Amino acid sequence: MINLYCHKNHLQNLFFAICFSEFYLSLFKTKEFMSSLTLNEADWEILKEKIKRKYNHLTDDDLRYKEGQEEELVTKLAERIKRKPAYVLFTLQKGLASLANNRL
């Protein structure tokens, strides 16, 4: 009986460690991915219009951006559209890849 109890606790601890490490790994990937996003004012104006069309509930204040504040922008957009920052980053990078295209 004691061995089973110890084994159960060991499995719970292992499960917790895996979940905890996955959480930190996802944070690291987001931070790493975040550093790969750089916007300039001209590109942002085009991309902002695409985002407004896709998420028409966003206000001009939600889409306010100054160069070098990519992380704040992504965090704010993730909150407003109720998605993870990684999704917002992917969407922004996808939009930047094809600025001449109307699609986001």
C-alpha cells in the first residue's frame, strides 16, 4: 500500500513538472518569436487597416503603436481579441509578409 502511494505522488509530481516546463517553454518561444517582429510606421498603417477589417470591434486606441513597442501592441491585441499572443504574432507576421495583398 505504501509503495502505491509513493508511486502515485511521484506520478503527480512528474505530471506537474511536465506541465510547468511546457508553460515556461511556451513563454520562451513567445518571447523569442516576439523579438522577430519589427514594425515600422508605414507598414503598420497598412497592416492596421487589415486588422480593422478583420476585427472591427477594435478601436483606434487599441491599434495605437509606436516603433519599438511591439510587445505592448501584441499583448493589448491578444487581450482584446481573446487569443494567445502567439496567435496575434502569427497573424501580424502573416499580414506583414503580404502587405500588398488585401487579406490578413
